[in-house]
Amino acid sequence: MNLSYTWQQRWVEYVAIGLFVLLAGWSAWRLFVAANWFLVPVLLVAVPVAWLVTDVLSGVVHWACDSFGSVNTPLIGKSLIRPFREHHGDPKAMTHHDFIETHGASCFAALPFVVGSSLLPLNGFATFLLQAILLSIALGALATNQCHQWAHRDSAAIPAAIRWAQRHHLVLSDRHHQRHHTAPFDAHFCMANGWFNPLFNAVLRRCRR
């Protein structure tokens, strides 16, 4: 195990994953019961919207963790900033991470969304839709680091269905993400599917002027 990845941090990730599973399960059950026959149209709208939002949020979080603070920053230093900083030193290291190390930080970051989706009153189509979007963003955050890991794996180690999704730009591809790991390392921060990278790059360039 990486010496900077402590057992204390691993237990934080166990707790984050446990809370995420409980809250996401409860939230999904609430939506299933409350939405009834509205569930299908709600999901048809919520899932693609959430996948778009997830890509934007992944870029913002990635950029912020690369740009500000340190591994000693309270609360988020070891759980969020550390994985990003170490990843730049050894991009392939994450391909050897187990489920806990791969998804623990994502579950931690997604907790506000899954808490919101668990507590939101469900009393009409608009609230069904909002709850479904919040829950889908939380699940999308969980999927994002997996997409990121696949983008660093050798092609032979990636399931055929994922390779197809990468080729069709449904999830982050290795070719697209490699631009982030190319000097000067200041672009292409979005990691879910990369759709928003052109816009995000343009915003960053304008802000740097």
C-alpha cells in the first residue's frame, strides 16, 4: 500500500462508502415508490442531465484539487487532494487500486448530493425530477473515477463494452484524457466523459489572461 495512504484514511473511505450505499439505496427506494409510473420519463431526463453535470463537476473538483491546498488541508487534504496530486506523479498507479481506494474519495465527495436526494420532499413531478438528478449525480460521481481508471488501463484490460463506450465518447477515453497528462498539464480536467473539456479549457484560458 502507498505509504501516504494510511489505514486511518482507508477507514474514512469505508465509512463514506457505507453511508453512500445506505443513503443511495434509501433514496432510490423513495423515488421508486413515490414516482410510480412517472419513474421512466423522470429517469430518461435525469440520467443524461446528471451525466453532463457530473462531467462539469469532475472538472471543477479536479482543477481545484490540482490548484489549491495540500495533502495537509483539513478535511479534504487526505481524502480528495492527495489522490490527485499523487496521480500526476504516477498516472498508472491508480490502475492497481482496489475498490475501496478507487471509490472511497468519490463516495465522500458525493455525500452532499446523496444526502440531498434522501431528504428532498417528493410531492410532484418537479421534485421527482430534482431528486432523480441529485441521485444520478451522486452515482455519476462514483462512476467518474472508474471511467478515469479505465482511461489509464491498457486496452486489453478493459471490457469490450467499455472500449465501445470510449470510442463513442460516452465515457472518458485514454486518448482524450492523455491531453491532461501532457505538458503544461493545465487543461482537460473533466473526467466523466470529457464533453465539457473544450468549454472548460476556454474558461480557464480566459481566466489566466
